[in-house]
Amino acid sequence: DQKTPLGWPKNGVPNRPQGPYYCSAGPENNFGRAVTDALYRACLYAGLEISGTNGEVMPGQQEYQVGPCIGIDAGDQLFMSRYILQRVCEEFQVYCSLHPKPITEGDWNGAGMHTNVSTKTMREAGGIEAIKTAIYKLGAKHQEHIAVYGEGNELRLSGAFETASIDEFTFGVANRGASVRIGRDTEDDGCGYFEDRRPSSNADPYLVTGKIMATIMEDVDVPVIKPLDRSEA
């Protein structure tokens, strides 16, 4: 009916809150695994760099990851994967929504197109400093990025449900409530990648990746941003 998520009672809500559905197993927890498993196999057959799937926080919500990809190939591959997803959904006669906040009533997570970013310099020894510099540049143009990061994102980026506020730019280590997250492994290694958590699930990957690269490659001085406290992660 394009309204009731998989696993939800019609005209009702699940009898358990969020928690057991994330990366879950079992018919009482995971709804839609057959769809994403079929998507995974079809994407591999098509030669896409699909790298994983998992059940997400909200019941009936599924995630998949594409990459690593170089440059514009990220947009190409994600768009092709979305087409394949629609064809797979035909086979299962289910409707897939890319809306970033399909359920607005109650305590349910939205959906993002979290974007992992790394350059050669960031992956080399001491690359953490290049990562931080890039993050500061992203912070200086926060609203410019929000403008191209998808429709309906104001419903999702509320500062709750593992999101940062749409009105404020933040970053932190292993912090899902930040606009941009640095992974613990990247901090420990002193190099690696960062994750921009702001793009919505319906975002145009060409606009997102193009805007990120245009911003972080600018030769400009920007203010340093203090990271969120680790205890708040």
C-alpha cells in the first residue's frame, strides 16, 4: 500500500521499540532480507562495487553499501544500484521508499546516504590532519551542503535518532549524533577516512560527492571546529 513498512501491522505500529532490528537476525526482527540479498547478488552480477547489506534501526528498514569507488564512479554505481533495486522490488512486489523520514510519528529513525570520503593524503601517515582540515572546510559551508543533500532532510536531521541538527555543524570521533564522524580506527591509525552523515537517502550522489570534493579541495583558511565530547557519543 506504499504506506505500511515490511513487518508492521497494517494501520498500526510494532509492539517493540527500536533496538533489536539493527543488524538483526530472526523473523521477528528482520523484514526484507530476501530483497537485499537478491539486490546484493544482482549488483555483483552487474559488476557494481556493492560491499554489504544490513537490517537497519527501524523495523522494515534495510541498508546497503556501495564502494569504495573513485570519483564520479561513485554516482554512477549508486544510481545503477537504485535501478537494480527497483527491478528486484518488482520481483518481490514490494515498494521501496527512499524518503529520509518515511515514518514521522513515533520514535523511529530516518534514512541517510552516509558518504565515506578519503583522499590519498588522508590515507597516508599523518592523514588525520588532512581529514580535520577537510571537516573544517565542510563546516564553513554547512548550509550550502544541506541545500544539495536531499529533499525532506529537515524531517530527518532533528538532532535526535542518530542525527545532528540541520541548523548546526558538528563532528566527533565514533559519534553518530555528529554531522561528520571520524571512525575509531581512523583516529587510532592516524589516517583513513571520514563519514559525512548529513546526506539524505534520496540525495543525488553526483551532487553530494561533487559538492564535497569542491569544498574540501579549496585552498582557503577556515576556522578550527572543536569536536564533540567523546562522552556524548
